[in-house]
Amino acid sequence: MFVISTRNFPPDVGGIQNLMEGLSNSLLNHGPVKVFADSFEESEIYDKRSSLIIERISGFKIFKKYRKANIIKSFLKENNVRAVFFDHWKSIENMDEDLLSKTKSFCLIHSKEINHSPNSGLNTRMLKALNKSDYIIANSVFTKKLAIKNGLKEEIIKVINPGSDYPLKVEQKFKNKANELFKDAFPKILTVARLDRRKSHRNILMTIKNLKVKFPKIKYISLGDGEEKSNLENLKKELGLENEVDLIYKAEGELKDALLESSDLFLMPSVIYKRSVEGFGISFIEAASYGKASIGGIDGGEGDAIKNNLTGYLCDGNDLNSIYETVTKIFKDENYKKLGTNAYKFSRNFSWKIIIKKYLELI
């Protein structure tokens, strides 16, 4: 049996949530899986539809982590467990090392959550927690380097990129909806991400304004919610982009897939904002699975998800000229089509059937 302990799991949305769901479902092909996950709105509906055995932990955050750890400890004592996986260093922090020594243990790291200054209180806690696991799994080469910089031992860090089961089949009604949104625009540009400063939505909108001269029928759609929502709405009006930009805050997953399939370019030139940095970017792989080229930022782990000059480009998300010139370059001489073909081939390397074998080899 495999055990998953995660703070991040569907129906909650996000990259880590998708990663933990994909890992759990892939392990299910190799033995029973028990998931201990935090409770969210509509968890009960999701759990009934899932093939996984999911136990939800609810309650106040400050008490929930101790209660959850105690429940998992009891389960490990009473069951024969091949391996236990933790999504975050805080998920393993309250586990007993002696108990973990009886099975293989993995703790995943993503970037932002380990980016604490050496010798700070959070850094000390993080190192103590992560050193309890047999293997620390970094989602990219960048994240591994960041972990070493912040004090983790290189020999226990393995790089395993997140897997993806994309492309997914898109129902016709969602294809129709995507066509209604994009209409006859060109280029059709898409971002799927939370609306936070790290994702450079503000610079994207200003770039769209500048690109209107070159591409009069340009259309940009952002799918995702977040704290930058009101600022971006105001900027959209200020720039006069009511027709060129749609900010969609919540949508069914199938619409996201339809928009990926219908788009010409996936654009997410992330930057470092305070301690927050892009560790990988699974959305780039999802876009690639539909044969779409991507533009990402130069500061984080996007280089694992985008092969520069082959499946897309990396640019400086802080620099409007860099974003503008990179978007222009990708559409010159229909370059985006060649890059999209390469991206599709590259995305096949991230099938969960391939990725899960890297975990199993370590058990």
C-alpha cells in the first residue's frame, strides 16, 4: 500500500493539487493508495467519484496539522506500507523519524515553500522536516539548486518533473464556447494561472496594448482568480482593452482544455516576486500536449518545461520589450506552428506512465 499526505488536493485547484492527484492515481496502478487530504468545499462530491481511498481532515488549521499527523502515524503502525509521500515540508514536520524509517518516505518540493533565508526560523524548521525523508523530490533542476542553496544535502534530492495526463478529450459544447470567446481573432493568446504578481499579468496586458498595432485582431484570455483581480480589471479599462482581453475568474475544467486546444500561444512570463518563484510550470506541458508553443520567464524552473528555441521561448517577464519581441518572434513566418509540433512531441515525455516509474525505481 502507498500513503499520500497532502495539504493540496482536488477539488481545490492549483498546480500542486494537480500534481498530487496525478501521483496518487498513477500509484493506484501499482497497489492500493490511501490519501490523507485536507477538506475543501465539495470534497465529498469529488471523493465519491474518485477511485482513491481518501480520508479528509477538517478543523482549525493550527490543530488540524497535529491531528492529521497522529492519524497517519496510527495508520502507518497498523498497516504494511511500501512508501509514504508528502506534498510539503509542513506535511512531514510532525511525523516521527523512527516510524518513517520502517518504510520509504518522499517529500516533494516546488520552490516557493522552500525559499527561506538560511538560518532563519522557517529555514531551520524546513531543513529539520525535510531531512526526515529518504528522498526529497524537486520538481525541476532550478528547484534542486534552490534547495541546495538553502541548506539541503544534494545527495538526497532527486529531480522528477510533474507528470501530465494531457491532452484530454474536449466535448463539442466546450469547443463551441472557446470558439465564441476567441471568435476569428489572431493571434489567440492564453494564460492559465492565479492572478498574482509573480505571473506578470500586468506586463502581459501592457504588451497586448502594444501588439494591437501589429495584430489588429489579437485576443488575450486569462483564466484564473487571485488578489490582482481588481487591479487588472482597472488596467484593462485604462488601456482600452475591453474587446481584446477577457479575464475569466472561474470556469469548468473542460473550458480550460478547450481554450488550450483553440489557442495559438500559451503566455506566462513569470518573475520572482518577493520569495515567490515559478518552480516548474505544468501548464506549459498541458499547452504543449495540444501542440501549442509557450513563452515563459527566465527566472525560475520554466527551462524544464519549455525547451528554449525548440518548444517555445524564455523571456524577461519584467521587461515589456522582451515580452513584446518574443511574442512577435514566435508569430514570424508561422514559427509558432513548428514550435507547437515540437512541443507536442516533447510533452509525451511527461506522461504519468513514464514519470511514475522514476518514483518506483527509488522504492
